[in-house]
Amino acid sequence: MRGTKRAAVAMAAVMITAVGCSSADNGAGDPKPPTSPRPQGTGPLTESVVRADLDTSVADAGVPANAPEYGEHRGSADSPLSCGVYFKGFGTDTASVDLARFEQLVGELRERAWQQPEQRTERKDLDGAIGVAEVWLSQRGWRMSVEYRSPPDEGVITVKAYDTACLRKHDVGLEPGG
């Protein structure tokens, strides 16, 4: 019995030491990097993970805030609009939306494991500058269109992400450009 108590005390000491060693202090005083909220595995992503990817990517790219009336537009549960996550950021006098910001947003999304299976499509204006650019991304059951439109005002970036299984339930296909 006495040996069992000693073993239990020794095990508790080892556990406390192990927990202390795995804390945020790695010996150099640097905090442990935060873990991703993204679930591991191969199943479809949840809407909340897609929304988090979109919101953090937009913020990291410096794109102006979502137009509230656009981001909240979801439709009823029996509508295909309920299958998506939406964003529209209009450029302002203090935060323009240009092609470089669009490219930065796409880069941020790709850092979050969104894949770009097709080439970017572009339309040029009469001066030869890119007036519209669009990229399709995909990841774990979702397709996402990221589109940039140049001024007449300060530019706009629109993002539409769709749960493809949900769209199939509504008998809606999702092809690039559609």
C-alpha cells in the first residue's frame, strides 16, 4: 500500500512537471502560437469556419468592412441563399480597394488552405487596366468566388462562398462565373 501511495505521488509530480514544461513558456520567453480553430480531417467545413476564414482574411488584407446589408443577406432555410457566406467591401477615401488588395486577400485565403484550381479571369477596361478580376477557390465541400471591380468610385471586392452539398439539395449547380 505504501509503495502504491509513493507511486501515485511520483506520478502526480511527473504530471505537474510535464504540464509545466508544455505551457506557453518554451524557455525563451516566447508565447506558444495560438492553435487554429480549423478542425482537422477531411470532412466538409462548417459555415462558422468559412466565415472565420473570410473575416480574418479580409481583416489581414486590409479590405474595408463588410457592407452590413450584403453580409447579412441569407434568405430562408429553403432558399439557395442560405447555403452561403457573403462579403462585400467598398473602397473608401481612406481605404481604397485596388487590384493589389484583391491579390493580398486571395493570398490570405490561400494561407488558410483554400485552393485555386483555375486561373484567375480578368477583363480589361478601354485603357488596358484590369477592371474586373475573379478567382475561384475551393476547400472541403465549399466553393468561393473572390471578385474585384475597379473604380469608378474606390473599388469593390465581393466574396461569395457556397456549401456545394447544400446547393445540390436545392438543385443548384455552381460553376465558375456562375
